[in-house]
Amino acid sequence: MTLPDLLERLRAGDQRAVARLISWVEDGDRDQLREAAEALNPAAGRAQVIGLTGSPGVGKSTLAGALVAAYRAKGLTVGVLAVDPSSPFTGGALLGDRVRMQRHALDEGVYIRSMATRGHLGGLAWATPQAVRVLDAAGCDVVLVETVGVGQAEVEVAGLADTTLVALAPGFGDAVQVAKAGILEVADVFVVNKADRDGAEVVARDLRQMLHLGAATPWQVPVLLTVAERGDGVAQLVEAIAAHRAHLASSGELERRRRHRAAREIEEVALASLRTELGELGHGEALDTLAEQVAAGKLGPYSAADQLLAGVRDASG
Amino acid sequence: MTLPDLLERLRAGDQRAVARLISWVEDGDRDQLREAAEALNPAAGRAQVIGLTGSPGVGKSTLAGALVAAYRAKGLTVGVLAVDPSSPFTGGALLGDRVRMQRHALDEGVYIRSMATRGHLGGLAWATPQAVRVLDAAGCDVVLVETVGVGQAEVEVAGLADTTLVALAPGFGDAVQVAKAGILEVADVFVVNKADRDGAEVVARDLRQMLHLGAATPWQVPVLLTVAERGDGVAQLVEAIAAHRAHLASSGELERRRRHRAAREIEEVALASLRTELGELGHGEALDTLAEQVAAGKLGPYSAADQLLAGVRDASG
């Protein structure tokens, strides 16, 4: 099936077209990714994109499931992208999260997809922004992007999302570790999940204290307690997300974030294209030869980079 | 003090020159970083670089301290780089880890330095490879690079190190989560720290099982138990690191890793230089205008990247 066919079916609300288009952007070559991004962009920009991240074990997938249920109860359609690091041991993303989301699998208003992070250097799959575009263009009211990890993943999911939720749980990192991992500044909403366990209140209190230490900001980051497994606190979480969205819209921050996101994507695409050119020079021989000299201490890395770039410029000039 | 002066003092074994040179590569502008990298590279390449990573809370700093003590007891000099994500709440890396290393602070054979990860997109500080070079050129026998985080940080520290240790502890992630985070494939040695706690044996057994599921490799990744706080298992860990190093040397893998590391650094330097050029075009106005059009759905991200690159090529052609 050609891309224009798929796009037509997508607009007609065909769920299989969503699946095929995401595979297209996930497995496609550079030209296919380009074709899809260019075609999808005009149709996207309507969905509310929510990022959900936190350490392994805090119950992100259960929380995602609870949010899906809450949005479905409001009559909204939801797309979920679970971005898992790939592992050669499984040949792709593990399926655990998908299995836990199974109860939504037969709901036409929910689309759930796991993605591997293979390929892209930055941790989040290179294809993720395009997959968000697919779900957005397909008419999803909410797109939830769930990532595993502490640190860089948060920063990246924040780059993709309008609102970034950072989930913790008692026993899985405290406030100081959140600060150390550089997460405080990317969270729009903190969720302390598994709040029926000992220590949840302490985690929440410490987070609030840590947030108070920072400079005052127009948006006061809330710290909410949930027990996602039985839905406790999820309504309040949905309200906090809505309040943040309203803040973004009224402050002009939504437009600013989206322009910033577009700028980063343009840069990434441009750099990827340059990276490919660097790699293609003499079938990579130029880089191999330079690397050998640098490793042997015969050439500095900057001089080597200059030589590599001179090659790219000659080739394109 | 000029760079040549600092380099001369470095070669003479002056600890203050180490501190100044690391500040130079951490705070320096592009030209200073270039100058330092070029000057240090010929003098580096002798140290054994060990990466140590794992989730917050597993006791990485205590483990690092125990390794320092073990190497010092063998008469080796050790440099430690603790790479912490920066936080605007602290104005830099938190000092906790440094404090815990205090007992080595007066030892002339140990150099300890915390680094922030500010600036560099990839999670590890952009300056980290240069800081490793400083310690290497200063004559450290062992350079230990300690990073916080799960996921991307492991992959990056593996790129820097000859041998990568991944630390876990009971209650801080199990084997499945290690697989999900994509860590299995970067670990040369697994360390289950806090092994006096319940569940340590289970973590170790599951890791071993998970490792057996993978394809057979020339190096069998060991899973060791330690109680770093009281030094238990540290001698065995030092032995395992030495065994891995011997394997690297005899298999030719050491040279391969170092060439690969050099190739990645050359690429990073070249891309950073291109990224700067992209940003400088019309003082960033070109990118801003393009981003606005992409965010508004009027232009695709790939077309925007093409326009940006055309500007770079015109400027350099």
C-alpha cells in the first residue's frame, strides 16, 4: 500500500492504517520517514501530548492504563506509545507493558503501541516524533508517551510532550535522587504512585520541599499521590494535567514549546542528514582511518573532525 | 596560566595542574577545548578506563571508594570522575558523592572530581572524554568514570570505558528491568551490591539466567556479589576487572574499542561544529522562522532541514 493510500485510510479512521503507518515510520528507510513526516505534519498539532516517565518499578504502565481509562470515560480517544529500549535478547521491545494494557485492546477509541529505541542515539526512538504525528493525525485527542528510564529519557520526553508527568514510588528513588538525575526541572506534574506503601508521604513532602527551593515559576508543579492499580488519585491527576494545559495555553507557553520542539526536530533531521554524509564518505573509510590515527595518539580528535568535514564540504560544494 | 604551562606541570605530576586542566575542559570555550584535546591526545592512551554505572541508590559511590582503596593497596594511582546531572537547584553537581570519597582526599595517588552534565545532549558531559584524557595524561594507572542513571548513561559510559561495571542492589531493579533498560549488552561485569540484604541472591541468579539466554560470547559476563561498605567481594571484583582487561588485550578487542571510541568522538566533534554553524545562521533566525512554519503545519520538518542545510552549505561553499 502506498503512503497516500495509508493517509487516506488514516483520515477515514481506519485503525489498521495507524498500525501500518507507525510501522512505516519505525521500520522505514530515510526516504520513507521523510515522506511520512512531510505528509503527516499538516494534519497534526491537534492532540494533547502527555509524557509519562520515571524509574523502572514505579508502576508507569499501570498509571498509563488508569489515565487511558479516565480519558475514555470522558469520551476522548487516546493513543499510547510505550517507548522501551530494545534488547537483542528479545529482538525488540518487551511485551510486558502491552500485556498490562490488554484490557483496552478491544476498545476502538484506544491505540496502544510499543516502540523500540533502536537506532536513534538520543535514547528515545528516532521515529517517536513521527509516531506521535501519526496518532495526532489519526484524530487521537490525547497521545500518551511512556518512557522507561531515569535521566536523559525524561529530558527527551519533555521535549516531545506538552505536559510531562514524572512518576516515583516509595523505595524507587527519593527527592535528592530526583534532583541528582536532573528531573526536577522537566516535570510539570509529579506523581507518587503506590501511595498505599510506607514512605509515600515522605517522598511527596521531600519533593515539595525540593520544589520550593527552586526559583518561583508561573506554574507551581503539583505533587500528587496515586494508587494507580485501584484508580485512587487518578481523577485528581487528570485535573492537574488539564490545569497545566490551560496554563500552557493562556501563557503562550504551549506555542513556545511547540515551536521549540519543531526547532529541535529540524536540527535533528539536519544533523542526521549530515551524519549520514559523514558516514558515507569513502564508505566510512575516511572515518576509520582517522579513528585509527586518533586512537594511536598520532592525530588530535579535532584535527580529525576538521579533515572529515572538509571531505563533506568538498562532496557537497 | 597558559595551556603549555599547564601541560608541563601535568607531566611533572602537579595535582593542581590536573584540577586546572579539568576546569579548562569543563568550562572552556570551544577553542580551549580543542586546544586541550589536541595537546593531550598524544600523551593519553595508557590508563585503564573503568566505567561504573547503575540506578541511584545501589551504592555506586561506596563501590567506587572501595575500588579506589583496592587499587591504591596495589600501588596504582587512580583518577575518579563522578559525572552527575546538573541541577539548577544546586548550581552544579551535588557534592554527596565527593563527601563520601573524602577519606581518599589527602592521598596523593588519588584524584577525585565531580563533573556536571550540563551542555552536552548525550547525557554524559561533553567534556568527560577530555577529562579522562587529562587524568590519563597525568599518569593515572586507572581512571574510574562513575555515572548516575539507567539506560542511556550506561550506553555512553560503555563508549568511554575499556571495562563497564553495572551495579545493582536488591530493591533497585531486577533482571527484567535491566533487560528493559537495554543494559545487559553494555555490562562487562555485573555487581550486585548491598549483597547482605534480602534478595541479593535472587537478583544475581536472575541476571545469570538472563545472560544465559543471550548468544554465547567470547567473554562470559560475571555476576559478582559485594558489600562495598565493608569491602566484601571487592577483591573478586578487582580480579574480574583484570580478567576482562586481559581478555580485551588478547582478543584485540581493546584496540577495536579504542578505535571505535575515537571514531565516535571524531563524529561528535564534527557534528558539534556543524550544529554550531546551524545555530549561527542569521543568529538563529533562520531556524526560528523555519520552526514557526513547521509548528504551524505549513512546512514539513524535512523540507525545513533541507533549507537550513542549504544555508550552511552556501555559507561554507
